[in-house]
Amino acid sequence: MIRLYFVNNHPIILEGLHSFFNDEHDIIIAGEARSGVGCLKFLMHNSVDVIIIDTCLPDIDSVQLCANIRMEYPAVSVLVLSFMKEERYINSLLQSGIGGYVLNTADKGELLFAIHSVYAGEIYLSPAIRQAMNSERVGVQKKFPPLTRREKEVLSLISEGNTNAEIAEKLFISADTVNSHRKKLLAKLEVRNTAMLIKYAVDNNLLV
């Protein structure tokens, strides 16, 4: 089951999201917040898998909120739902570690596909956004992979041949969290396995 959480300051949109997913057999709506602070407070005591976040929040900049979630809760995938199409802003969100960006003109089918994609560790962009940004986004990822400090630590330990259990012991985190970091690294760097991950890291001087 995918535990889904909403962060949006607009009651009508929240109502629509609830109606979209209430009857999905593999999705549980874990809750909602109308502010970034409310979201972070909820995450302190509750587990979620995917968060759908609006870009216009009353208290916290959405890029900073996504970065905070990525740092503190790496197993959580963030899907941004917005009307904004500005490439610089979307790149900032991608670098903060979001799993996907969906235009608010998306239908239920696309939203469901996006949710399952980011839950699986993939990066999803609405077709219109992907078409406009594809060449630039690929260039950004190849030159400046948006890796967090923890992801860089995990990547370095993977390159040394450590198992998930060994990395967990060294970093004082769970093996499940390490595995989540590993999946995120594969998705972000667009490689299929650990060998390709290490080769990419070496070729692009990420092991420093």
C-alpha cells in the first residue's frame, strides 16, 4: 500500500485530491496539511511514502521544504503539483531532491502514474515539462547530480564495496534507509545497477 499525504493551502484542491484517490485499492490517504510546518510536524510522528506538495505555501518556500524532507526523510518521495512552468524553478526543485513534477492540468490517470513512478524511485515530469526541459535537465544531472550530503556518504561507501548492512552500521542508520538511498542514487544518476553507479561516480568525480 502507498501511504499518500497532501500539502496544499487550497481546500478545493485538497477536496479534489481526496476524491481522486479515496477508492484506489493500493493507496491509503495518510493525511493532509495546509502548510509546510504542518507537514514537517506530521512527519515527525507518522510514516508516509509519497507527498503531493503545492508550490505556493503560506509559510515555507517549497524548494526549502522539499530539501528538508529529502534530508530528514530520504525514504519519502515528493511529487510537486503546480501550474508553474518556469525551468529555473523546476530545476531548483529537482536539485532539492523531488521525485516528480506534475502540472495541475493533469488528469487522474497521469497523477496515478506519477505517484507509482516516484514511489518506485523514478523521476517523473509531466510530458509538457519534460519536452521543454529535457536537454537542459539531462545536462544538469550529468554535470551536477543533485545529491544530498547523506547520499554522497552512501555513494562513497558503496564504491568501497560495503553492503547495505555495513553501510547502515557505519552511518548509524537502518539497512532499509540505506537501500532507499541506493535506489534514489540509481534513479537520480539514471543507471541500472551498482556497477554502473560506481562507474558513473568515478567518471564524474563524485567520490571526493
